[in-house]
Amino acid sequence: MNRPVPVPVPVPAPSPTVRADAEARLAGLATPPGALGRLGDLAVHLAAMQGQVPPAPLANVRAVIFAGDHGVSDHGVSAFPKAITPAMVRTFLAGSAGVSVLAAQHDVSVRVLDLGVDDDLDGVPAEVTAFKVRRGSGAIHLEDALTSDETARAIAAGEAVAAEEIAAGAQLLISGDMGIGNTTPAAALVAASFGLPASEVTGRGTGIDEAALDHKTAVVQQAVDRAGERAADPVETLAALGSADLAASAGFMAAAARAGVPVLLDGVISVAAAVMADRLAPGASAWFVAGHRSTEPAQSLALDKLGLEPLLDLGMRLGEGSGAVAAVPVVRSAALLLSGVALLSDLG
């Protein structure tokens, strides 16, 4: 069944009036001017996104890991086989992945969904595969990742999941990822969206050597060249160069921004999806906060284009949403400043 193609609809910015009120309160705190640095800036931004001063404490933070396989993983772009993807889905469910440990420490809810894993995942709970679009995606340097209908279904799935998480009380959302080979389509999406050459956006992913990096760069450039003028349309870009999991993540973030719920970004996969979300819903990036800087060049380039500066820089490249979850304590701290710090006027 053919689904309607999403039409880009601009997203209103966080409240400028509330932002001004939050800036005034920050200036009135019993701290030297500018002493809180970027933590104070983040507190103001959170207030504007929540529409209230001071912002409410962030008690309910929810992460969703969108999992899927990628056809390019069969073409020498990754140091690991795609069999790792279904194994990691089970590891998330067992609560023993990297992001799981961090999420348990920081009281973050984690949900994993199979959008395009090249495995039937026998025995996993039905809700994990409820939004599955297909097994794997096309090898993007040779063919489209998805059909038009599959792309629309994946975007719609992400929107539906965002609605579910928001209905469950999410005050801050995180989009995680799992999929061997996924840094290749992520790099291609960033390159195509900003008109950049593959040589500037392609990184080592899971840790490939120099020869494999050269090959991966050529694959990304071939994919972008194959997409051609279709890259001018965000849905066509996702169909040609993305995957079901990346399209769902983009739909998830776009829906969060439309609903006025902030999103904390992770590494290159999350940021590539954020770029596509901002294209699907222009202005959505005003609702995003960059959790950390990864080692992938496409992530830093895309963050610069979106005007976002990462909160952390720890040399991480795990994915899964782990870098964003590691930044949650910083965001929570910022949310408390405008309510907990005394005002100069209260000191007499």
C-alpha cells in the first residue's frame, strides 16, 4: 500500500519571550556574570524549549534505539559482520550493552526497535519488531536503500514511536542506533544534504584500516553521485541513501520537535538523522542539543552546519545513544540552575 509522502512543514522556534525571561533570571543569579558558561546557556535554552522559567527538572528521559542492517556492509566498509546487529539487539534487551550500563546509572529509559535488521529475531518480544519495514537495506552505491513506500513507512514509524514516548511522559528524547555498516549511509546523507565530497565526511566507523577507508570513501562518493539531483528532496534522499532505521530516527526527531520536546543527539548516525529531520521539518534543529562530539568527521561537520556545539568531547564512537546518555547529567544539572541558585536580589 502506498503511503503519502511527508511534506516538509516548518517547526516554530522555542519561545523567544521565555528565552528572554530565562536570560534575565540567569543574569540575576548570585553568580558572577558568565560564570556558569555554557551550562547557563543550556539552562536558558531548556527554559525556552519547555516554555517556562525556571525549567522543570528532567525526571523522564527516554532513549529509543533504532536497529537495522545496511546493504553496504556486504561491500567491505565495516570491520565487523552484519551478524553483530541481531546479537546486539538481544544484548540491549538483556541490559548489558554499553548504553544500557550508562542508562541504568543515569535513570534513562531504553527501548530497542527492529526497523530493518537482516534477521527474523526469533524469540524476541513482539513489540521489538512491531515497526519492522524490511530485512536489511539496499547497497546504496548500487541501488536505493528503500522504496518510496518503505521510506514513508519508516518515517511514519518514527513519528508514531515519538508520540508513544511523549505520551509516556518524556521530557527529553534520545535517538540511539544499532546497525553494522551504518556510518556509510550516515556519511552519504550528510554529504548529499550539504553538498560535501565523500573525502570530507567519511570516517573509520568501527575501526577500519587505511585501505578500507579509501574504499569506503569511494563507496560513499559513488552513492552520492548515484542519488544525484534527488538529494534536493529529503524523502528522496532517505530512499536513495538512508535505511529504514535512519528514516525512522529522522521521523522520530522531526515529530519530537513538532511536539516541542527536546532531543539530545548522539554520534554520527543520530546527527545524520537529525540533519534529515531538520529537512523534513525545517527549524527542528532548534529543539536539538548535541550530547557529544564523536570521532566521525561527518558528525562534526553536520553539527557545525546545524549550529550545535557538543556538550562533551570524550573521543567516543560507540553509537547506541551512549554519548547522549553520558551527557544527561549535564543537561539535568543545567535544568536545575535557574530554580536552585539564589538570586542576588534575595541576598539583600
